[in-house]
Amino acid sequence: MRDNNNNNKKNVVVRQRHCSFCVNKKIEIDYKDSTFLRRFTSSFAKIVPRHRSGVCAKHQRELATAIKRARVMALLPFIQR
């Protein structure tokens, strides 16, 4: 009989990341604040996924709509050259 535990893997403690918007209620997501929204875009001007930015699903949706609105208003680029 084999043991179900995999002894090859090290015991790794995974720290849970908390959404910065949920922790700090004072931060508002606004499409006019382009310097703040650039933190959540990649070097190719793509929207950064949740697991990389560390925000919850609710605030990721708000970020995505704010970035898309800023792109339409020409505050953020659609693509980076």
C-alpha cells in the first residue's frame, strides 16, 4: 500500500492576499485617475489578471470597466508601441 501523502513536495505556507480596496475603504476606482489605473495594466497595456494584481472579483470588474472607459476617453492607450 502506498501512502497518499506526497513526500516530494515541501511544506509551503501560502499567505492569503487581501484586496487593497476591501482593506482600505477610502480608495475609489475612478476612470479619470489614469496614473492609478496604470498600476493595473501590463507593459503591453493589457489589463492585469486578479491573481497578479491581488484584488477581489468585485473590484477587478470595477477596475476593468474603469480601464475600458479611460481607454475610450483617450486617457489610457489601447496598445503600447
